[in-house]
Amino acid sequence: MTDYCYRREPSDYLIRFSGLAVLLTLCVLLLGVATRLLDAGLGCPDWPGCYGRLAVPSAEQAALVSSQPLEPIKAWMEMIHRYAAGLLGVLALVCAALCLRQSHRRLRLIGIALPLLIGLQGAFGMWTVTLRLWPVVVTAHLLGGLSCLVLFFWLRLSLRSVADQPPARQSGSAVNPLYWLALLVLLLQISLGGWTSSNYAGVGCIGLPQCNGEWWPQADFAQGFHLSPEIGHDYLHGQLDAVARTAIHLSHRLGAVLLGIVLLALAYQQRSAERRLRKSSRILLLLYGCQLLVAAVMIAWSLPVSLALLHTLIAALLLLTLVYAGFYGMARQRARQLTTEIQPAEHRREGYGH
């Protein structure tokens, strides 16, 4: 029997907590980005405490634990991020416990996945500090945060499932194949953005639309995308040569162009789709246009922190919008399948009645 038959309404607390978790995950994500942008990722040299304490100590107390001088503002920035992440972990466990009490198989699976993903994300947070901002781990930590955001959002959508509405009787593919391509390209572009940030390659290209005064500047892609750099260095402010950072930044720009082409193609293909899917396509294009504008101003103004945070927020909103469109399309497809399964059964019952 499918999840759509004999449903029980999910807990009101679970519905509220899932929405709160989406907002809190966004806050934790932006706090983490701000921590890195303000060079506070190593504000506390240990984990999970700060100089062996649960709160930022005095300079005298810190000197007894580590030779790294205490910078209170950076240390507090890092600890606030950890406190928020800890609160999110508690909220995730509450949501997981409530999910496991539900009768719906999909919700129970989310209940199993939530603590596993949060635990993995916590491990990446620890490795970010202990491996001294190793770019591979920093980028994975960003992607892990976005994965948490998507899972909480998926939980929220599942609780307010579009498929609970009367099944649609319409033909055609529910999810345009270009959706999957757009999602793949967006994930690639977000990964490139994380790699650009973790390698401090935001200044790898000066000027727009040209890069360092050229359409194709000197760039070392082999060094820029060497995914197993030596562990043990302090990667604060990066370790790569200028030409390697140029290669990373240039790749991120090319990824933005590719994403724009795919989103335009998706919007064109969805022009005759359902109103909700057409609206999602327009929102995607609007967010993409805002992202291009923010990126251009960032480059012109030498990467201000406020705009870098906005850049991350828009990327997260692009991802959530694509996830919403995909969830809605798949829900409609499942609803149609259910209609197909139910109607023959109803006809059989009518035949028995005669």
C-alpha cells in the first residue's frame, strides 16, 4: 500500500520544528560562511571547546593551553557558530524522534537519515579545525550544510505534501529531464564556489567580464584542482599560486554561464507546464539574475563580506527552489500512478456490485 492511502496527520510539533529547522540551518550555514570570511575558522585552535573551555577564555587562560594567541572576536565568532550548530543538532534529534513515530515510511526514513547526516556534518566541523582549514574538508563541510538544509526542507515538503491534494489527471512527464541537469549543474557550481572560497581564489580574477584584463588568462588548472593537497599546513589565506587561483575562479565563472544556459532552457521547456512549475522556473531565473548582479558588485568592490553572505544565501535559495520543483513534479507523478492503481480497483468493485 502506498503512503497516500490511510494517512494519519503528522504531528503539529513536527510540522513546526521542521520549519524552524530550515531557518536555523540557513542561519548556521551563513554563520559558517561568515566565520570563514572573517578568518575566524581557527579562532579556537581546538574542538569542540575553545582553548579547552566551553566559552571563550581570557588571554591568560588561553596562553596556558595553546601557543596560538587569543583573538577574542574571532574566537567568539567561531564559538557562536558552534553553539548554533549544536542547537541545530538537538533540533535534528527531536525531529528524528518525531519522524520515527509516524506511520509514513518516507518520514521514518528521514528520521533515520537526519542524525546520520548531522553526525557526519559535526565530524566535518571537527576536521575543519583539526586539519587547519584543509580546502577539501572546508568544501565538504559547506556541501554537508546544504545537504542538511535540503533534508529539512524535504521533510517540510513531505509534511505539507502537494500530493495530498486530489491527484492530477494529466499526461506527460511530471519532472522535465532538464530539471535533473539543472540540479546537477547547480550542485557543481556550488561546489566550485566552495572550492573558490576555501582556496581564497575570489581574487583570482580581477575585472568583469574579462579576467585580469584577458579573456583567457594564464591559469594552472592542474594545481588549482589538485584535490589531495598535503595535510598539515595551515591553509588560512590559502597556499596556492596566483595562476592556480585564477584557474579556480575562471572555472566558477564558466560554471555560472553553463548554469544560466540550462536554467533558460528549463524555463523555455516549462512554459506550458503547470502554473506552479512555471512560477518556479521564473523564480529560478530571477534568483540567477540577482546572483549575477551580486557577483559583479562583489568583484568591483573587492569581495565585501556582506555581499559574499548574500551570494551564499541566493545559492541556497536557488537550490531550495529546484528541490521544490522536483518534489512537486515527483509528487504529481506519484499521484497519477496512484490514480491509475485505484481506478481499476474501483471498476472491479462496481462490477462485483452489479
